[in-house]
Amino acid sequence: MAAATVPLKDRIQQQYSQLLDNFTNLLRSARLPDDASDAGARAQGQVRVPSELLEVFAEKMLQACHALLAVVAELKRNALLNDVQGRNEEVAASAAEALAEAEQLEQRFLQLQQRIDAAMQLVPPLPADAPAAAGGGAAGATQQAQQGGGDAMVTDG
């Protein structure tokens, strides 16, 4: 991973120095003209940048910022993808959470089953001929017909 980040760090240094140069030029072009200071600057070899280049330097500064953001995003992506141990720890932690949740759900289902079984104990069992007496549909009518000696006629519908 260290070998992969060296070119990225060089690119960051290059983009940062480019950003500083563009900022310096932007400030130089944005200052108000002063004839006395301009004469002194010319004597020292510094030339004032014309004010119409203000937008050009601002645009170059934005480009340098975007390039820096792209390099930083690439560094983050490399750090994220190359952190195998961290990824494995996250997977193990999420698997442990899933197992704990599954165990908790099983406990709840067992408690629910016990409550259902306890409730079923309280309900009295139905008599053997309960479906016939309750009129359990076509099956109940068929059973009545069979028990009644075939007097009743069963119809569909």
C-alpha cells in the first residue's frame, strides 16, 4: 500500500503548490492599482498581472482544487480497499451480530410456542362428532348423510 500512495502524495504536493501559485497570482491581480507601489515592484523585477486575468487565475485555482479533491478521493479509496484486516473485522462483527439476532429470534419463537401450547391446554378438546353437529360444510353434510342412513341427499353448490 505504501508504494501505491507515493505517486499520489507527489501528485498532492504538485497540486498544492499549483493551488498556492494560482492563489498568489489571483491576489496579485485583484489588488487595487497603486502607481507608487507598481513603480517599486517594477524596480524589484516584479510585474503586476493585468486585472483581466483575474478570471483566468480563479478558474485555474478551481481546477487545482478539483484535482486535489480527486487525489484525496483516490487516497481514501485506496485506504478503504487495501484495509483487508479492517474489512475482515467488520465482516466478523456483522456476522456475530446476525448470529446474536438469530439466537434472540429463536428464543422469542420458543417463548411464543410455549404460550400457544399453554393456551391450547386451556381450550377443551372438541368431541368426535363436533364437525357434524357444527355443520362443517360439505364434509359435515356427507357425514350426516352417512350417519342418518342415507336419507339426506348431498348436493354440490
